[in-house]
Amino acid sequence: MTAPTDRRAQLAEAAFEVFTSRGYRNSAVADIVAAAGVSHGSFYNYFTNKREILDAAIDYGLESLGPQLTPPTEPAADLDEFLDAMTAPFRALHEFAMTNDRLVSLIVFDAAAIDDALTNRVIEVVESVAVDWQHQIEHGVQAGFLRPGLDAQVLGEVMVAMTLVVLLPAQGGAPLPGGLDHVISQIAEFLRAGLAAPAPHA
Amino acid sequence: MTAPTDRRAQLAEAAFEVFTSRGYRNSAVADIVAAAGVSHGSFYNYFTNKREILDAAIDYGLESLGPQLTPPTEPAADLDEFLDAMTAPFRALHEFAMTNDRLVSLIVFDAAAIDDALTNRVIEVVESVAVDWQHQIEHGVQAGFLRPGLDAQVLGEVMVAMTLVVLLPAQGGAPLPGGLDHVISQIAEFLRAGLAAPAPHA
Amino acid sequence: MTAPTDRRAQLAEAAFEVFTSRGYRNSAVADIVAAAGVSHGSFYNYFTNKREILDAAIDYGLESLGPQLTPPTEPAADLDEFLDAMTAPFRALHEFAMTNDRLVSLIVFDAAAIDDALTNRVIEVVESVAVDWQHQIEHGVQAGFLRPGLDAQVLGEVMVAMTLVVLLPAQGGAPLPGGLDHVISQIAEFLRAGLAAPAPHA
Amino acid sequence: MTAPTDRRAQLAEAAFEVFTSRGYRNSAVADIVAAAGVSHGSFYNYFTNKREILDAAIDYGLESLGPQLTPPTEPAADLDEFLDAMTAPFRALHEFAMTNDRLVSLIVFDAAAIDDALTNRVIEVVESVAVDWQHQIEHGVQAGFLRPGLDAQVLGEVMVAMTLVVLLPAQGGAPLPGGLDHVISQIAEFLRAGLAAPAPHA
DNA sequence: CATGAATGAGTGTTCATTCAT
DNA sequence: TATGAATGAACACTCATTCAT
């Protein structure tokens, strides 16, 4: 019925739907093949075990996550552009998390329960985002609009950590106080004051 | 072997060890009773099901976490005291997480996969910590050493999120760049610049 | 709290309540001791096992059944008295079964599922009732108002079997068509025609 | 070993053997699969639970019962034919019960202990037999060889009840006094006298 | 005789994985 | 490559019975 070449993709997509709606441990291989409309035995022609299709399902999910997460690679020219670039992912992540809460849950919470390989994979994604922010900050220091002496690596990770604020509401946390725009503007002001170079004396 | 009165505690402790080393879903009741040196049937004299002992195991783990987590209830008198109070939990949390990494993993990562009740419990702990920080900030604004216009609620949650920086290394993340002291001093400087009231013009 | 001498009776009564409301196999010793307000361990001071208390519970139940079941021992003097004596137990049994349906169910249906000893006990009760009816019929033949040539033993058992008609409604069967009085009068007419000696030619 | 198409039937047959020899509650799924020479897990490919295979096992047993139970559908032409038709099932039932005593026990005695659905199923079988007898009687009244004024519905149920006489010996009761033929002839005479229309005056 | 904690064999059920066709 | 029946180890949970106090 489906072209044989994308049986694997078809199964991965079905697994994504099943895993994100039931969680990894609560999902049976039988659920996945049923969702894919494929025979039970066929599963093992494409994946050696249940664990393996989890990677494929997460890949499938991440294909839509990636672009929104990455901040612009062009370094900001001045402080205002910098703040825009730093806060843009907060908005994107919040919206992504609100509409894909089960995927976030799958990646973040199921991962650690399954094995170290998956945990490390998640951590790598997180670290790579931190590095993007780190570069923005390094450039801002060099360009002179950020305070000298900033440790860009530490602050890149601080930025990553701060995204938790906009992710938690999607995972059952309290709604953002004052709404997303207000929270982002507070963060922007916090960053402006916290990171900007002191105003030169007139 | 153990005083009969705390069989329940004995089982909870064993469950804590088992859950933190294998994860909740990968642990069998048989593992717990084996670790406790108790018969299989006895388990159900003390807990009505496997889910119930998870609460007890987490309680057991949290008894040592609680005190270290809470920031001082005395409001800070000036900016330096404030920064000390704000950053102290980072050190405590880092040390706790480094020595109790499996408990953190159990609480943070297993919770969501199990129950909404447990997820909510975790979120409540987190929110309560956010509120403590929020009060510190509110007081600092009133006392005049923090910038007016700060939204203490938002920034309290930002603080909670930032703790992720010192928690991740215990969960398999990269080691803290420059060490804990360096990271904390960077955060302190960030907070000082980001939150302090502008210096009055001489 | 209770006189120690009737602990056994107290347990038997509790067992009767528990067994008749839940069935033997679905009742736990824990249920019985809870209903009796007695400690779990005490049970085995009075009964060697769960099976044994079933006998005691049935004894307890039968104490109220016995009198209503037995037809009058005085032999009937004529055909009308005979028919009254033969049909009276139908009314009694119907009423007993309607108000004690769970006991009937326990005795009749649980018995066979448990062991042959209990089955035989039930059958003995039934046979003893059959013998009572048999004697009535034998006497009627001798007195001349019943047809000669009747096999009183066979017809005694037929009478026992016929009681099933008035027992089934209590066990979930259809209600008696026309009501109990109508059914009994039909049976009486059936017996009159079926058993009476032919009217002497005038 | 067995044609794959009737694994379900194979299991049902094994369950029938197990249930009729041990009773439903005393039989484990493990016993059934062992008797069928099938793996434990296979059971749940064919039945969703233990309760479900009981229905199949009873169906299996009833396939041989059904035909013998049903009285002829052709209405009797005269009193002698009527008595033959009425008593024929007694012989059939007796023989069935003697050779299938454990099935009868399973159906009659286990049913009530299990659930209402099964109890109702048994009662429906019984009622349907009663209706067959009822029709015979109705026809006999119309044809004039049975007494007018008979309530065919009541007497149909009385007939069903009377079959108990020939069923009990298979369940551990005393043997039929005088043998089956004698008992049936006694019942036939009883019915003849009890139901026949009065002989017209010469 | 009273207690209730301890026991452990037994239950029905699930599911990832295999393999003959 | 496709299939789906077959597998069996593992699971959470029950409960009649024992026994030290």
C-alpha cells in the first residue's frame, strides 16, 4: 500500500504519535504497528528493537523543532539587536512547547528513564544551543556593547537554563505571570542591565 | 534484624535505593523486597501498591534535600547580602545534585512518566522555591537596593530556571566551566548588574 | 468484649454474612475476621482452615431454614388435608428463598464447587425432605385416598424436584407466572388428579 | 501439531476438560495451556481473559447437549404420543447427565459463583426448554386429550423442575429407585392421571 | 487464648521478540 | 520482504496459613 522505501519512516511517524500520546514505557510495539497499519512481524525488519525506534521517532519530532530553536547565526550589530536575538528563541520555544508538549515531555522526561545514550543526546542538543548563545555573547563583548569580563560560556548556559521559565507552563506549571510578552520583556531588561557595557561617561 | 516498628521505613529506604539506581519503571517490587531482606508478601502489608512506595521513597530522599534548598528567610539588608542569599542555594543545590544525582533524576525525570499527582508534587516544590526568591526580590526593591520596576514573580521563576545550570553537570552534562565558584561569581555579577538599582549620581 | 465461649459462634455468624454476600471463593479469611471484629490470628484458634468455617456458617444458616422446610409429621387424614400438607412447603420454601436468596445460592451453587463432602451434605438434606414426602404418600395410599400402585419413593423425589419451580425466581429466574398462589393451586390440582384414587362408582 | 486454524477450539476443548475436572475457580490458566500443549502467552492471543474461555468451554460442551435436550417439535396427536414426547427428554437428560456429570456440574453449579451473565445464560436455556414443554401442553389441551383449564406455562416449568429427579443421581444423589425405566413409567402415569382430560362417560 | 506481622506459593495478565511460512 | 501466530519471562498483586510474642 505504501512504497516499501518509506516503511521505516512510516513506522517512525507512527511511533512518534504513539510515544508522544502514551509515553515510551506505556506504549507497546503492537500499538505502533497498529497505528502504522503494518503487521506486527514487519516491525523487526526495520528496527532491531523497541528502543531503536525511539531514536527514529525523536528524530522525526526534532525535524520540526530544530529551525525554531536556533538563534540567528548573524551576530547582532548593537545591543537592541542582541536582545532581540537572545529573546527570540524564548518566544519560539514557548510556542513550540505549548503545541508540542507531549514531544517535549517525551524528550525531556522519558529520555533519562530509558538509557544514558538518549540522555546524552538530549544534553548534546541543549549544549549546542548554549554554544549558539555563547557566540552571540562573545561577539557582543568584542563589539563593545556588552560588558567586558563576561564569561560567555557560563552565560550561554545560563541562557539555556532560563528557557525553563517558558517551558514549564506547557508541562503543567503555572501560566506565565503577565503573559509571554511581559515575561520576555522582563528578561530582556534583565539581560540589558545585566550584560550591557556601562554607559560611557559623557 | 530491624526493629519491627519501622518495617515501612525500611522498605521505603530500600525502595529509594532501588528506584534511584534503576528508575521506577525498571524496578520490580521483587527488587525492593530483596533489597530490604523482606518477603514478597510483606510488601503489601505496608503499601497498597508499587506506586504508593514511590511517594515514601521520595519523602525519604527529600528529608535530606529540604533544608539545603531553602534560602534564608531573613530578608537581605543590602545588595551584597542579597547576592549571597540569592546564590547560596546554587552552591547547595549543586552539591546536593552531585551527591544525590539519582534522586534528582528520580524526582525530575521519572515523575512526569508516572502520574500527574507526582508531577504536580514536583512542580509545587519548584514553585515554592520560586516564591522564596520572589520575596527576597520584592524586599530588595522596597529596601531600595534593587531596581524599581522589577517583576519579582517573573524573576523568582527565572532564578529557579537558572539553577538548571548547576544541576545539569550531575545529570551527565558537561562539567561547570571554570568550576562552581567561578560560575557562581559570574551569576552573582550578572545579578548585581541586572537587578541592582542604578547608582545615584554623586 | 464477647464471652470467650462463643467466639466460634461469633466467627461462624460473621462468616455466614460474608459468604452469603460475596460467595465462598470471593471471601477472604481477612473479611471474616474483620466482620467479626476479631484478630486475624485468632481465626485459627477456632477453625483449622477456611473450609471448616464454611460448614459452621452453613449450619448457622440452616438453623433458620430447617423448621420451615419440614412438612407436618402428622399424616394427612384425607385428600384435601394431604394436598395442603404437600403444597405447604412450596409456599414456605418460596418465601424463604426470596428472603434468603444468598444463602440458597451459597448452599446450592457454592457447595458443588468446593468439595464432595459438602455436596453430599446438601444432597442428604434434599433426600431427607424427599423421605418426608414419601411417607405422606405411602400413608395416603394405605388410607385409600391415593391411587394404589404409586411408587412413593419415586414420587417423593418428584415432589422435591418440583420445588425448583418456586426456588428459581429467587435465583434470577422469571417471576412465577400468575403469582405464587396460582402456581400452588395449579400444582395442587395436578397432584389431585395425578395422585388421587379414582372416584368410586356411586 | 494442530491445524493453526483451530487453536482457539483446541484451547476451548482443553479448558472444558480442565474446568469440568477441577471446577472453574480451581483451574488456572496455566492448567489449560498445559492441557492444550500450548505456551502460556499464547492463551491471550485467543482469549482476552480466563472468564472468556469459560464461555467457549461451555459452548463446546453444549454442542453435544443441545440436540438431546429438545423435545420433538411435532405436536403429539394423542395422549400416548404426548406422554412419549414429554418423557423422552427425561431419558435423554439422564443419560447425558450420567456421562457428562462434570459438565452439568460446571454449568449448573459454577455458573452462579462466577457472574450474572453466566447465570442468566443458564436460566435462559432452562426457560427455553420450559417453553417447548409448554407448547406441547397447550396443543394437547386444544386437541382435547388434556384437561381444560391447565396452565401450560406453569406446568411447563413444573416439567423442567421434574427433570431434577433424573439429574441428581449423576451429581452424587442416590441411584434412581427401580431404575430409569421404572421412574419414567411412574412419571408417565403421574402425568397421564394428572393432565389427561377426564374420560367421557360412556 | 490473643495477636498481627510475616510468609511465599500462586494468580491472571502483558509484551518484546522470534520464526516458519 | 511480509506476516502473525507462538513464545516465555516478567510483572503486580492476593491470601490462606504460621508463629513468635
